[in-house]
Amino acid sequence: QVQLVESGGGLVQAGGSLRLSCAASGGTFSRNAMGWFRQAAGKEREFVASINWSSDSTNYADSVKGRFTISRDNAKNTVYLQMNSLKPEDTAVYYCAADRRTYYSGSTYSSEYDYWGQGTQVTVSS
């Protein structure tokens, strides 16, 4: 069974940066696409970024393009989300997700991910 554990969330002022990490265990991490999603209070979960198994394909939501960067280290079974120029509207619980299919490109649809972490809170103050 795949387990995902996020870390790195916290409280930051607008304009600041945070780096989220997601450590995976129990699966074939190096062959699986990974994604980050977020859910703000009272809103639906939304796509943030995805990365394919080999890191040569990434996707970003328009709202974070140019500010967030997704990356992965297959040797460490870890995927990262570097968040710069944070805005109050980035405040949400951020979730890491894994696609159990191997060698697929990362999807923007939450329904195509099979495993989810518990989430980490990111709060951006104005």
C-alpha cells in the first residue's frame, strides 16, 4: 500500500516562499506520476501541479504558473512543490497524490490519482 506524507506547510506573509515535500513509501514511486492539489475552506479541491515519472513533463494551474515549481527526486522517493511569491489566495490545505499507473504523464484531474496524503496547511497572511 502506498503511503504519502506531506510536510513543509506553515504560516507565511504574502510575497514569501515555502517548499512542500511529499515522501512516498510502499509503491513504485519512480515510475508514477505525482500531483499536488489544494483545497481552501468552503471550496472544492483544485489542481495545482503535476509531474510525470521522469520529470520531463510538468503541468501547472494558471493561477500558480510562474510562481510554483514541482520537482521530484526518485532516489529519495520525494516530490516537492516550491512556492514563491505567495498570495493570500494560496491559503489552503495542500495534498500530494500519486497515480498508480506506471509511466503515465501527470494528470490535472483528481479522479486519476489513486493515493493521497493527509494534507498540509499553508496559510498566507496579507
